[in-house]
Amino acid sequence: MMRWLPENISTYGGDIDALLSLIYSLTVFWFFLTLGLIGLFLFLYRRRDGRRAAYVRGERPAEAAWILIPAAIVLVLDLWIDHRGADAWAKVKGHIAPTAYRVRVTGKQFNWEFLYPGPDGKFGTPDDLQLDNELHVPVNQVVHGTLTSKDVIHNFFLPNVRFKQDALPGREVEFWFQATKPGKYEIPCAELCGFGHSGMNGTLIVHTPEDYQQWVKERWPSQ
Amino acid sequence: MTVSVQEVPGVGSEEPVHQEPTGFWRRYIFSVDHKMIGRQYLLLSAAMALVGGFLAYGLRWQLAFPDTWVPGLGFIGPETYNVLITMHGTTMVFFVAMPMLLGGFGNFLIPLMIGARDMAFPRLNMLSFWTIFTGSLVLLASYVVPGGAAAGGWTGYAPLSARPIYTGVNWGLNLWLLAHAIEFASFLMGGVNFLTTAMTMRAPGMTFFRLPLIVWQELTAAVVFLLSVGPLIAGAVMLLMDRIAGTSFFVPAGGGDPLLWQHLFWFFGHPEVYVVLLPAAGLACEVLPVFCRKPLFGYRWIVYSTFAAGILSFIVWAHHMFVSGMDPRLAMPFSITTILISVPFAIMVFAMIATLWGGSIRFATPMLFALGFLAMFICGGLTGIFNGSAPANIPLHGTYFIVAHFHYTLLSGVFFGGFAGLYFWFPKMFGRMLNERLGKVHFWLTLIAFNATFFPMHFLGLAGMVRRISNPLQYPSLEPLQAVNVFITLSAIGLILAQVPFAFNIVRSLRAGEPAPANPWEATTLEWSTASPPPHDNWGETAPAVYRWAYEYSSPDAGEDWLPQDRLLALKP
């Protein structure tokens, strides 16, 4: 099942994938255990002439233990999953890794606007550059983004980065990621945002360091 | 002294609550009889299921063969597609699942199972049906108003839903809100009726812990609905004001907050999941012991688990909002509550499995559907562990993995739980037996088509296919997976066609089915002690009295392998 996931290209994607794998192993085990028991019981206890069903009410603690102990195991496994997950969540959403690379992402019906601060590293100066649907980042560089929306709620989804965050009008959400592999990746909008929702899809372009310098030179030739 | 066991018929007492009407209108249309009203609810949900199923056919066709002519529907552009998904979800949850599982089975079964002659408020009961009927008409009317029907998703997230300019839909979305309001009013009346009836009208001897489980689960569902719907009604009024009076409760430009809508919606929306699921589980719980000829395992533990699930359902809602922009520190607490709710459901599932152990299992059609519910619900419950873990939810939120998950939980409840109940109580409701062979064909076709439709959606979701897109071919990463979408669509059409044997079975049985005996399945609960169908006041001269719990199968105290709740075993010298 895990092979259906798109290729992971971020530093924290591995943590998410490890958690998915853990949950997958646990759920597959319980799936086969429960369905196997059902199948076994259906076969063993199918109706046969002259055999009467057992009279077991399962109310006394000694009998109920057959369902309560497995449920307690489920509880322990649940808490274990959350214990493991807490670190991954804190890594992705709980803080912003420090970086000089900033970008502002604005969702609108039906495009992603990416605002780059330019060589001075500051927004609101004349060298700011806005591109529609193209997010350029250097590989292995922490990217600190600020996400918002102009109209309705959109969802900024980077499948390969294992990142997803709603873009809300009137609110700014800070996020970060660090891409580890150069290439082009999709940025679909994952929240229904109107008739153009389908096809609202940007491109994440992860550059090698040389490529990135080249791209900066093309965009800000005067520098 | 020799002791022998003699069976004497049970006795109870209660006067008929109303006279049997003679005219057509009073008998079949404006009936106050809970059995007729229950059947009216079932008919309404079947009619709305045709609408919802047709919408599903349209949207699936569009996903498999984007922008081609849909036979019977025409071209579907992106605008129409958003209407299809919105109305499919709304129709199926609020106008199929609820009227079927609560209105239909709740109304028909609660008075019969507790030994009452009708609901506590028969006229209110009639009003509740005609209220949801009106709501259904309002929902259907929204298709034909200028601008078309609602297109903001079944969750109606603001500000998309709060300003007509964002969707291009004006009156359609207003009517969509109005239809919800009317539907909620209907189920508020129904819920009050369920509670009052079960509290005050139980037969002599019917203590709370002798109630059949489905009664507990209908009651829990009714209470959960009553307590959770208030915030959403407030939210719906605010949203309507935003739309027609220009207020800005949910629009940031005017100082509002879009997340407020999500909190109000999901504070109701997640408990609503259990409003649908608990009665479905209850139907399966009724059917399993009858066809295992064995007591339901751990009855009280299931009752306590039902309460626990109902209570926990109020503190899990924000798991729909992990990536919504709410404070990320809230995610882990909600992740823990969410994952905790798997415990009561695990107890229910284990109890159902333990019921099979040591049984004498008959594979009649109701049993097959109950087992189908159990198996499918296990799948849906397990995928819920992925979604409930906040970090694992990040890549899965808003994708087809979620679509697969809630169809495995909710649709398995409606389909497999609902059909288990329908095949089981059809003889009681209509006085005719259904054909077993057709029933089994229906089951196997449904099981195969259901899994062929929804299982591959897990893969698409993992691969990053997001929900509510009308054309997967617009995404380079999804192009190689288009064959999966085609397969799902063909399976979905197969799932719809798999219902033909069922429809045929119903029509055939109503016209020329074998007359049903009072207790064709040799079951113990009270409804089987009266005629099929029951007379107008349910019990004739004497209402039953109750001497034991609901699942006395294969008791060592009785010669037969079933001992009805109303049969007195007297010790006679």
C-alpha cells in the first residue's frame, strides 16, 4: 500500500511515512486477525443437525475479558501511535525552522500566487517578484512560507513534501519545509474553492544550487 | 415433588391510544400509526436514495470519462460537478441515512420492541414525517431555481458558501440551508418522541437492561442529535444571514471568521456520524444472535460502549480541522480523543465476533448483510486510525483516502446494516416473506461491487488524488492512474445495478410473496410475538409483559433454542 504514495522529497516526509507504515502494519494485523476469526467461526460454527449453540452471555468479567482485553490492547496501541505521532506533528507544524528563505503564498480563485522578496530579502520593496503557480526553491534549503487567501479557503498541498495546510482569507499561517531532491512537483488545491477548483494546480520547482543561481540571475538581472 | 416447566402467555395491560382509521388518507397518508410512519420514512429514504445514487452515477462518469456526454444526464461542466458532489453528500447523509436508520427503523421498532401500542406523541410523529417530506421537496426544488442547486460541498465551508459570488449559486444554496433547517426540526421532534416513548411506555417487566440493543442505540443517537444540532442551527442561521442580509459572521472582510463555521459544523457533524452509525450497528446486533441461536455476547458492555461512543463523539470534532489553520497545539489532544473513540467501537466489534463463537449459524440473507456490515465496518474503522492521527492525516486530509474511509463506515452502515434490518423485519412490516435466493444474489453482488468501488479509492488518495476535482486528467500525476478511476466508475455502476434484484424481490414479494408467519426467524424480542404485520394497536386485546432479557437463545432452561421475552416459564408442582 505504501508504494502508492508519491516520492518523498522533504526532510520531514520520512517521519510521516514512518508513521503511516507503523499504522499500516498495525491495521493490517488487526484486519487479518478479526476477519480471520470471523471466517474461522463461520466455518466452525455453521449450523449442523443435533448441535446446540453455547449459552454464553459474556456479561461476567471472566467472559467479558475476551472482548475487554483486546479492547485494552487497542487502547495501548492507539496511545502508542499518538505518542509516536506527537513528535512528527511537532516537527512539521509545531515550529518554523530558522531560515533566510522567505516566500508568501496567496490562494485565490483559481491560482496560487507566490511572492518572492527578491535579493534584499524584504517584502514590500520594489524588487519583490510575484509569479502565478510557480514556487521556486533551492534544494536542501529551509523554506519559510506565509500562507493566506484572497477570497475563499484553499488548501496548499505538496504531496511529495507530505505537507498540507488550508489557506484562509484574513489570516496568515506560517509554514516550513525543506526539499531534498531537485525536480518539478505538483501543488494541487485540496479544498473545494469553486468551479475552478479542479485544475487549480501549481508547480513546485526544486532547483539544484547552480540552477537556482541561474534562475535568480534571470529574474533579477540588475543585481 | 416433580417440577415441570409450563409455558403461559404473557399478560400486560394498556388501552389502545387511538382508533384504527378507515379512510385512505388517514390510513396511508396522514397516518398517526408508528408502523405506517416508519414505512413512510423508509419509502422516502428509498426515493431519495434513487436521487443520490443518480448523482453518484453522474459524478463517477465525469471522473472516469471527463467532459464526455453522460448518458441520461448530458455534459457535466465543473459547475455542475460541484452541484453533484454537494447534493450527493447532503442527500445521502440527511435524506437517506437518517430517515432510514432513525425515522424508518426507529419508528417501526421502538414501540413494538418495548411493548407499547404507539409512540408517546403520535401526532407529533406524523408531523415529523411530513416536516422532513417538506424538507425533501425544498431540497429537490433547489435544482430548478435560477443558478442551480448548492455547489459549496456538503460541508458548505464559508466563505465559499457565504457569498453568492464565490459559487455563482444564489437561491439554490439558500434553499439547501432551508432544507437542512426543516430536516433538523423533523429529527428534533422524532428524537423527543423516541426518548419519551422509551422512557415512559415500556411494557411491564421491560426494565432498561432488558431493552433490545437497537433501542439503546436509537436512543443514544437521538440524544446525541438533540445535544449537537443546536450549534449548527445557530451556524446555519448565521450563514443564511451572511448570504441574504449581508452580515459577515464567516467573512473575514467584515470581521468574521471562516473557522467558526467549521467548528459549528463539525461540532454537529462528527456526532452526526454516530447518529447514523449507532443504529446501523444496532441493526446488526439484533440480527446476529437470532441467526447464531446464541445470546448476544456482552450485552451490557455494548450498552456502556454505546454511551461512551456517544459522549466521546462530542470532543473529537476538530479532527476534521487538523490542517485548517486552527492552533496546531490543539491537534494532539483531538488526536488522542479521536483515537480513544476506537475503543468503544472495538468492544462492539469484538462482542459481535464473540457472538459468532460457539453459535449454530444460519446463513439467511439478513445474517449475510449483518456479517457484511461487520466486515466492512472493521475496514472503515481501521482506516480511521490513519485519519485520526494528526501527522498521518496531513497527506491524507482532503484526498480519496477520506472518501474511501467514510464510505466504508457510513455507507457500510446504511447498505449492510440497513439491508440486514430490512431483510430481517420485512416480513413483520409487510406480512410477506422475501425470496431468499434473490436476497443472496443481492448480497453477493453488493458486497463485491461495494469493495470494487471503494477499496481502490484508498490507493488514489495515497497517490495524492484530492477530493472534489472534476477532471483527474488535469493533473499529470493522476494521468497514469486514470484506469483506476475508470474501474471505480464501472464498479459504482455495478453497485447501483446490484440493487435491481432487491427492488425486484420487494415488488415480487408485495404482490405474491409467501405470507409471513408471526415469527419466521424464531426470534425472542417482542415484535415477533404479534401478527405479521401487527394489528393497528400492535397487540390486540392484551399487550405483552416481559419476563427476561432480549437474547435468550439456546438457554439450558428451555427445550427449544429460543425463549421469547414475553413467555413466562412457570414452575408447576
